[in-house]
Amino acid sequence: MSNLEEHKAGFVSILGNPNVGKSTLMNCLTGEKLSIITSKAQTTRHRIMGIVNGENFQIVYSDTPGILTPNYKMQAYMMKYVEAAIADSDILLYMVDCKETKFEQKIINSVKKLATPCIVVINKIDKADDLLVEKSVQFWQQLLAPQHICCISALYKLNVDDLMSKVVSLLPLSPPYFPKDDLTDRPMRFFVAEMIREKILLQFKKEIPYSVEVVVNQYKEEKDITKIDVTIFTERDSQKAIILGHKGMAIKQLSTDSRIAIEEFIGQKVYLMLNLKVQQNWRNDEKRLHQFGYL
């Protein structure tokens, strides 16, 4: 048993623009697939916590939505999660693509104002030469003057151990915030909805995935099977028709892919029922957003 007087614990938020690989890093650091991953921007909509425990430390990572200028009330809530993560964190990981020099000045200003330690994580170095990586290091050093800069490839787990060591070194002394066997603060229903949304992102093109919200109506564990009832909300009848597909073939494929992913995640056979419903303009509907968990 570790000595709690020497125990370290803290909240570590992963920030960055869309498509920099935050979710890949989150899953890499936690060793669990807690954040869904696709090549599309704006995949992460909520703040998702993943808990990593060592003998004398506990790290509570937060994967946040990609930083953007909101076009919908839903995206405004997403940016509130980012702001809350900045304010609540003991350590900030500001993640960038090694080719990236784009940033939201408001977020940069918020980070600069805080005394919170910051690590700039330069990702995708597997796709860049040494000169480009060095230029990126110089750019972010001048802009943010962070405690550390770590150059990694989250996809290939290159230098991630070094990043982890730097995070642990900056943790404040504290007893653990969560029981040592906890992996996340989110319930299973949340991850089921996220896995289905991931399959929608992968299966459908253009605007369809961004107009969809997934709600788990029932999650019932039985002895040999887990029964799950889900409603997929779209904004228009035409989007519902696309997800349904010709003779129901598209939603059948979606159901099969989702069920397999959920079974792998929970380690049990699943009966999955998918329903489709139209909810016009839900991304700008305050009441509906609250019902969908945007608080």
C-alpha cells in the first residue's frame, strides 16, 4: 500500500484543435478505448474522463472537444467543456499537429493567464522530418512558454512513455480522487451511445453524422445477455431515410457493427434494438440539448 502522504493525484486535460489526435492519445494514455476515433473533425462532443493509477499516483485525464468557433448551441456547450477543463485542471496538455500553427487566441490567452503547468504535445511526428518538428517546437515555445514540449506519435505510441513521466512529475501531492479500480466517471450507457455514434461517423458521409444524436433508452444486464434499446435522432426526414437505407440495409449494417463493438467492450452477448426518430433543429434546441446531456 502506498503512503498517502507521498501520493500524487491530479486532473489533466487534453486540449487542441479538431483532428490533432486527442482521442488517440487519450486511449493510449489510459490503455482503454474511452474516446471514439474517426478521421472526421468534431468527433468528441463531451468531456470524457479516463483514470490511470500507479502505486503512488492517480491521473484523471479529460479528453475535450476540439477547439472551434461555435455555429450551433451544441458546439457552444462543447466549448464550455473546454473552458471548464482549463479552469479545473492541475496540468494542461495542449496538443497540436506538428504542421499546425493555427490556434484560437481566446484559448491561448486563457492558458497563459493560469499558473497551471502546461505541456505542449506535438503529435504526428511520424509524418514530419526533423526540421519541421524543430520549427514546431520553436513556434510553440515562443507562443506558450510551456513547462515541457513533448514530440510524439500517438498512433504509434512513440515517446508517449516520456510524456507520461513528465505528467507524473508535475502532479500535486494528493490522495486519489477515485477508487483505484475505477477507469472512468462515465456510465456504461454513455459508452454504448458513443460506440454507436462512432459507427455512424464511419458508415455515413457528409452532414449525416453531425446531425445525429444517440440516446440509450434501456440498458438491461441479464445472466447471458445484455439488452440495449437505443434511439438515433436526426434533424430531417431525409437523414432518417439515409440511415435506414434501401430496404433497411444501412441500419441493419449499423446495428451489426455496433453490436459487435459493444460485445467486445463489455465482454458479453448483446441484443441491440435501434430506433430512428426525427427531432428538427435539435442542435439549437436548448431543452433538447439538456435532455441529451449537454449541461
